[in-house]
Amino acid sequence: MRKAILFLLSSTLLTLGCKDFKAREEVTNKTSSGKEALEVKAEHPGKGLMERECLMCHNPKASEAQMIAPPMAMIKLHYLDSSTTKEQFTEALVHWLNDPEQESKIPNAVERFGNMPYIPYPEKVIEQIAAYMYDYEMDRPIWFANYLEHKQQGAENSLRNYKYTTTDNAEKRYANKGLAHALATKTQLGNSLIKAIKEVGAKGAVEFCKVKAIPLTDSISIMQNAVIQRVTDKPRNPDNEASAKELAHISFFREQMASDGSVEPIVELHDNEVNFYYPIITNTLCLQCHGTPNEHIEPETLAAIRNLYPADRAIGYGTNEIRGIWSINFETDSQ
Ligand code: HEC
Ligand code: HEC
């Protein structure tokens, strides 16, 4: 199953030039020293990277039962002690991400969450994320206090007996699998799109999308042994129009995002198959073909879009908006 995403290159390419995570002013505790509070004006580059690359699985906002991977605060707890240097921490993270099948440092993690799929992150990306994780406090889920208390009560051993609150474990496993499918496809499409824009400009890349977007998604479906689709409420290609059920999921994700900025995948378990849904969110790159005409979309690109898609509805987006969803169907694991 892990091999399925080996061909994946770098999901970060999709976010090149992305300014959707605005620099926010915030006060953060500097945890490496554990003492002084540090005021930060600009955002650490590792923050946005971690949010985009890791938190879809390591989501600190998920309840203990809903979590599909340990929150970053828990990872820090097991990877860092007072003597760990930043270099050592970075090295440990690189080491882990290069081979997530190795022995886990977190008691019960594999039993509770299953394995982390291998995703070939560029080392530079991991370094930035490691630097951010090392220097800053990670968001702690509400239930985390419980876990900490357990750890403080005694030796590491007590965590072996820590009882996670869980719902159906299968659901989590399938959420992980669905996310890995979505990530693999996003990376392939993103890399091809960036390459096309570089080679033939946005106007030419419209043609590329017309010819390639669906066939590429289909061929990835075959490689991944899943039915992978991108659907939306405002389609450019009418073949990508969401069904009534998918429309309801899109509204649900929009509400979720508006209320606390977070999104969790929807997993529907049937007897032999799984339906998985997860939002597709815009960044700066998308606006040259999905933003506002003349402001983001060049007149010649717009002309190409109108020519190829006379019924186009996929314009007027800003960054960090739900452009559509991944609708992915795959078989349940046998046995
Ligand atoms: C597709 C889901 C997914 C994504 C994306 C993901 N992880 Fe994980 N990760 C998991 C799961 C599941 C586990 C639990 C398995 C384990 O700990 O052995 C895990 C565990 C870990 C661990 C704990 C290792 C240990 O010793 O147990 C580290 C460290 C980690 N992930 C780092 C990252 C970083 C950094 C990123 C982003 C660059 C990331 N992960 C992205 C699913 C994911
Ligand atoms: C170079 C122009 C271009 C860029 C840049 C672009 N798209 Fe598109 N997009 C298109 C075209 C053309 C289609 C229709 C493809 C087809 O015919 O299947 C499309 C279709 C889609 C669809 C399928 C639903 C539909 O409306 O048909 C989604 C989802 C989507 N784009 C999301 C994005 C996201 C997210 C980004 C940024 C990461 C992005 N696009 C960047 C041109 C572009």
C-alpha cells in the first residue's frame, strides 16, 4: 500500500508562490528555552509548510477519537528533551520521514493510528518544518492534558497503558488512505500544471488542463487502485459537476472552514467500499485561471478559457477558498 505513492514527487510544488497564509502577528512561547515569551512579527516559513503538508493528518483540532495521526505536540514530547539540539531534532525528523516504517518513538502510536504512509518530502521542506517545530509551541488538543498527566505520572511505560478514546479504527485507517490518494493526485496534477505554465504560460496551460486533467487523474486512479475525481459546485468542465450528495459535503466543508478554519475528511464506510471526501483549497497559483478576470486572469488566458469552456463557472475565487472536493472511492481492505 505504501508503494502506491512512491512516484509522488513533491506536494510543496503546488504551493509555490503561495501567499495564502498571511503573516499574522502573534505571541508565541519559545519552548526550546522554556522560559521567555517571544514576540514574533513575521510568520516562520516552516509554519505554513507544516500546516499544508502535515496537519491534514496531524490535525490538532481533531478530537481524540477523530485523530488520524498523533498531534505535533505529542511528537515533540517524544522527540525532544531538554538536551536535544535543533540539529539532532531535524536529523530525527528527516530520518523518520525517509522511512516511516522504522520503529516508532511514540508508545502505542502504530496500534492506535496505523503506519504513516511514505511521502517523499524534499529535505529543505523538512528542515524548515523541523526548525519551526523546535522553536515554537505546537497547538495542543484539549484532550492532550490527559495524556501529559499520564506521562508525568511515571515512567514512559505508563503510556503503554494509555487508553486513547477511539471510534472505529477502520474509519481512521481509511481516512489516511484517502488522504494519501488525494495528496498523490494533487502532487502529480500540480507538478504537471506548473511545468505547463513554465513552458507555455497560463494561456497555453489552459489547453493542457483541458486535454490532460481528467486523463491524468484517471491514470493515477488506475495506479492507486481507486476511483479519484475532482468535483465542484461551480464547474469549468461540466463533467466535474458535483452530485447532490457531494454538494452537501461541499457546503459542510465550507461551514467547517468558516467556523474554525479546519477541515477533516469525510469517510463513508460501506460493506465493500469506502467513499472519501476532502476539500480542494485554492492558493495564489490557482487565481491566474480561477480568480477575477483582468485582476488575476490575463485577458488572453480568459479568452482561451471562454473558447474551450463556453459554460465556465469556475472564476471569481480568492485564496484559501474551497474550489471543490476530492471524491474518492476505493475498496475496503480484504480479510
Ligand atoms: C497521510 C497522513 C500523514 C501525513 C500527510 C503526515 N503524517 Fe506523520 N504520521 C501519520 C501517522 C498515521 C502516524 C502514526 C504512525 C507512527 O507514529 O508510527 C504519523 C507519525 C509521525 C511521526 C511520529 C514518528 C514516531 O516515532 O512514531 C512523525 C515524527 C511524523 N509523523 C511527522 C510528520 C511530518 C513532519 C509530516 C509533514 C511533513 C507528516 N508527518 C505528514 C500520518 C501522516
Ligand atoms: C492554467 C490554468 C489553470 C490553473 C493555474 C488552475 N486551473 Fe483548475 N482548471 C483549469 C481548467 C482548464 C480546468 C478544466 C479541466 C478539465 O477540462 O477537466 C480546471 C479544473 C479544475 C477543477 C475541476 C473542477 C472543474 O471546475 O472542472 C478543480 C477542482 C480545479 N481546477 C482546481 C484548481 C486549483 C485548486 C488550482 C490551484 C492549485 C487550479 N485549479 C489551477 C485551469 C487551471
